[in-house]
Amino acid sequence: MKVCPSEHSARRRRTDDALTQEQEHQVAVVKGGAKGFFGGLAVALPTSFLLQRRSAYYRTLTPALKAFGVVIVSVPAFVICAERAGLAYERTQWRVARSTVLTHLLTSVQG
């Protein structure tokens, strides 16, 4: 079955609009997660290096345990920041929808 080019572009536009919101949400989550991950690394790595220089007990730990300490800080920071960024994006979408509905209600009551 051949599809007329105008029908195809109309279908594609509808699909692109639906995907755009999902893609925007995904971009917001990825950016938030990256900020959280690098923020966690910015705290965990200097702390690890400082402990390596100053603590005899920390120097006796295996490299795997030291890496685990960095992961314990970085991964939760990544997850928490990604979730917060996703929620913030959703909140902005609700504000847009809410203002549109309120405007529609006000114009229907006044008109």
C-alpha cells in the first residue's frame, strides 16, 4: 500500500510531536543525572585522595573497596539528580497545561 506524501508527513508530524515530549523528558533526565554523577565524583574523588594521604587505615584497604566508596557516593547522586530533573520537567509541563486550561475556562465564563 502506497501512502500519499502529504498523508505520510502528517502522520510523521503527529508521531514527532509525541516523541518530542518524551525526548525532552529524556534529555532533562540525562542532563540531571550527569550533573549528579559528576557532582558525586567531585566530592568522592578528592575525599578518597585526601584519605589516601592522611589515613593509615584507608591506605590498607584494597583498591576495590576504595573504588566501592567512590561508587557509593556517585551512583546515588546520579539517581537522585536524574529523578529530580525528570520531576522538574514534568512540573513545567503541568504548569503549561494548567495555564492553558485556566485561560480556556476564563474565556468561556466571560464570553
